[in-house]
Amino acid sequence: MVRFTAVGLRYPSPDGRPGPEALADLTFTLPEGSFTWLLGASGAGKSSLLRLMHLAQMPTRGEMEVLGTLIRPERRGSLPALRRRIGVVFQDFRLLPYLSAYDNVALPLRLAGRSESSLRPDVTEMLRWVGLQGKEGALPQQLSGGEQQRVAIARAVVTRPALLVADEPTGNLDSHQARRLLALLTQMNRLGTTVVVATHSEELVRQFPAPALRLDQGRVAHHG
Ligand SMILES: Nc1ncnc2c1ncn2[C@@H]1O[C@H](COP(=O)(O)OP(=O)(O)O)[C@@H](O)[C@H]1O
Ligand SMILES: [Mg+2]
């Protein structure tokens, strides 16, 4: 499903030369259908690792296999199709502010060329699944943080991705909303989606026990 072998990532430093490795020697496998916590202190490399996983960033060394496809930086042309099978949720939601909840969730389906009549049932079902029936017409600013994050989840999964990655998705939520969000993520996982969630909330990890991949200064400190 996701397999990293000796993967490293170096960002350029401000003078344009290669900087130090933000990620080094990452070797691990996430089985199909697994739920994995991604843990580690701020700066440990969680967001960088997730960006590699959802193909927003190419590694500078090593080998990466995502959804059964070997990632080759020199063959970037094939990445958009693969990316469409990966859902992403960010800490700051990243909803489009001028689009309603409905239109935010419909967006990936419209971009994929789906007709209005065929996407409507999917969008409506997803908004109901996250408990936002009746709020279809609301703009993001008219929704609470927890509601906005549930729109973001609906948008991430409306295309039925095989892999869902979430980068500190509860970082801007209170503990009640955080638990509610995790219940949705674990439900998605039980339906077959492979899920990876970065967090530094030990409380949340205790409430939803699952295998964890722990990073320490860009390296895997523990997996299991
Ligand atoms: N776009 C970037 N350019 C340069 N360095 C970066 C960039 N993004 C992250 N880094 C560096 O990579 C390391 C890991 O950061 P990050 O992946 O954001 O960690 P985390 O999400 O665990 O807080 C940090 O040293 C950070 O400064
Ligand atoms: Mg981060």
C-alpha cells in the first residue's frame, strides 16, 4: 500500500544549495487497510512525510511505493492520476472561502469531470455522513471549526480515495470535536481506506489506540 525504502528528503537552503536532510533513511510499510498514527515533536518531519505520501513533494533519495505504484520523480506526468486516489485533510481545513459546504465537497468531483446530476447524490450523502445535512448552503465562515473540518473530510473522501492522510486535523478543534472527527476517520478506515493521521495529542492516541509511526529528527524512532 505505502512502502518507503531508505527515503530521504532535503529542502533547499535559502542560498539555493541543498540543506540538511529533513527526513533520512525512512524505511517502513503501511499495509492496505491499516490505520496509523504519525507521532513526533514539532519539527520532527511529520508534515514532510505526509507531503511525500500524498505526492505533493518528491523524495531526494530512496524508493517510494504508493498504492502499488513505484514513484519516479522523472515521470511526474503519471502522478496526477495517482494523486486523485489520495485524500488529504489539513490542520487549517483549507476550504475555499467563497464556496458553500456543498460546493467545496463537490469540487473534486467537478474537477474530475462528473456531471451535476451524477455527483449530487454523492455530495449529499457525504455531507449527511459528516452530520452537516441542512448546512449545504453555508459558507465556511458561517461554520464552526469542527464543522469546517468535517466539510474538509467530506471533500477528501467524496472521491472514495484508497489512501487518506490527515496532518494534525484536530489541531484547531476542541476535544469534543476532535473525538468526533476521529470517529469519522476510524469509520472510513473500517470501510477499507488506509488512513494516516499526524498528531501530537497523546490524549487522542489513548482514546483511539492504533499502531504508530514515531519520528524523531527526521528518522523513524519507532513503528508498531
Ligand atoms: N518548505 C520547507 N523548506 C525548508 N525546510 C522545511 C520546509 N518544510 C519543513 N522544513 C523543515 O523540515 C523539518 C521538518 O518539518 P515538518 O515536516 O514541518 O515537521 P513537523 O510537521 O513534524 O512539525 C524542520 O526542520 C523544518 O524546518
Ligand atoms: Mg507539521
